Amino acid sequence: MKSKVKKICIVVSSLGEGGAEKSGALLSVMLHNLGHDIYIVSVLDHIDYHYEGTLYNLGASKKKDDSILGRVSRLNKFKAFLKAKGIEIIIDNRTRVQAYREFIITKFIYKVPTIYVVHNFNEKSAFTPYNRLNKWLYRNTYMTAVSEASKLKYQNLFGLEKIRTIYNGFDFDDIKNKANQQIEVAKKSYIIFYGRLDDRHKNIKLLLKAYKLSKLPENEIDLLILGSGDDAEKLQSYADELALNKQVIFKPFTSNPYPYVKQSKFMVLSSRYEGFPMVIPETLSLGVPVVSVDCESGPREVIVEAKNGLLVENHNPEKLSEAMNAMAFTQDLYNICASNASESVAHLSHTEIAKEWNNLIQEVCNE
């Protein structure tokens, strides 16, 4: 293993709040544990998640000067950092939506082998608006997608020749330990949504509609919405409009949501689209079932119908409410899903996913 140790730079948008950001932080831990020399470059000054390696926080400079000259200066500092540290391989975990920036980074900043990670099924949130440019920049580069559906989509859309699926890895032991943290015990039973309060992406209004239609409120099963975001006030107002202000509880983002997840009856995901929703394996690892819309992409690659959760037609509040009722009030179904939950995601353990990453890194470096 010593002869294969590499100096690796993981480039992230930030190390705070989002699933892609959490994935980047855990990737640093996985590769550090394999003996690699890890450096992390964060574009934004938002550091919440645990990471391993040396952090270069470009976001601190961005906060001081975000002018055009400041951006040019940061690019030059970034390039100098990669050279000074002798980086051998880059893993780019960011979204890549600004054409001029991606052209400069891909062609002038990155001078060593690079693996680009795609976290989103929505191409507008993952790539530049220009398909020809995307094909030219990435066609012959190594790329990983966090779901098989995403891999197939971008393989066809951009003619990518070196894209493969590597699922997000999870430190399930750490999740279970954090879930044991003492919190104020809820007075009533509840279901949970946790994540960024971005309704365009997460479609939380759909969840609120379905909850209103369900039998859960009248049976004193609350809905806990755990997270922060620009749409927090709008969603609270919408819950008030539905006369759910007493049944829907909003709590702000916490870096440790797992005690709340562990104490919930089940978790609900209502997104319009995903890349690979990390909240599903996290929840299942705690023995908690999941009710999810069958969005693109990710849920159907983890959830086995009526074995560890339920998948329902997306954008249909009636179907989602029926699934919520079934999970809440059909005891045999609930018991089966809860008993299978943890084992159903064992293959996503960080130790297993780390092996896939290590094989890819050696392949790229030996090309």
C-alpha cells in the first residue's frame, strides 16, 4: 500500500449543510484512512462536517474580496497551491455550472489527472448550459456519478467515455453513535423530513399537502421538518395556510440530525430530483423505514418496495399520503421494513466504497 500512496486534492463547494458537501468530507476521511495524503480546497467559507487532511479555505479570501480581480487572484492561488503541494490527482466534487470558470479551471488550473464527481441528476445543477462545451471539456475525462441513473443519463447526453457509478459511502458506526446523543424527547410520535429547505429541489410543499391529506394529524403523529434554507419562512407560512401549525414542527439545521431520525416513525423524501439522497441510507442504517417519491435519481436504487420502505409516484400528494398511512398504520408492513432497514444498506459502508475509490485512483494515476 505504501508504494501506492498518492497526494490527493479534493475540491469541494463547501463542507457544510448539503449532501454533496457531506459526501466530500467523508471521502477525505475514507481516503485518509487508506493512507493517502489528503488536501481539501473549499470554495466557500462554510465548514461544518468532519474531514481529514489539510484544508485550504479559499472561501475566506472570497468573503474579503469577491470582485473580478479577487476571483482571478483566488484562481492563481489555487493553481499555486496545487503545484506547491505536489498534488498527483484531483477529485473535483463541485457543481460545474459557470462556463467561463470551468473552461479556465479544466484547461489552465488542473495540470494533473482529475476525477470529476457528479452529484445531481438535473444537468442544469451539475454542468454548464452549453452541451457542446460540456462534451469538449469532459468527454475524455474520468468522471463518477453517485447513481446508476445519473451515469447512464450523462453518458448518453455528453458522450462521456470514462464515467462510472460509485455510490456515496457512509460511516454507519459514526451515525449510530451520534444517534445516541440525548435530545429532548418529543411528546408525540412523529415522522421526519431532514435536509435543505429548498422547495424547488426538495418539493416540501408536496410533503405538506400529503401530510394534510393523510390520517397522521388526526392520530397525533406530527411532522418534524429539520433543516434550514431560503424557503423556511415560505414553508412555515404554507403549513399555516393548511392549518397545520400545531402538527408541523420546524427545527433549524443541526450537524447531528440522527437522534431526531432515530426517534421518528419513518422518514419521508419528496424531492423533484436527486443525485443520490444520502438521507435514505442514513435513515435506514438506524433501523428507520423510508417513504419516498420515485424521483430521478437514487431512491429506487436503495429502497426495496415493502422490504425497507415504500416508493410512490412523484408529484402525487394522494399517493404519497396513502403510502404514509400504510407505513404508519399497517403494523406488519412497518415491522418488516424496520427489521430489514439496516442490513439493506450495508453494501454502502465507507469501507466498501473506499475500495472502489482506491481502485479508480490507481487506475487513473497509472494510465
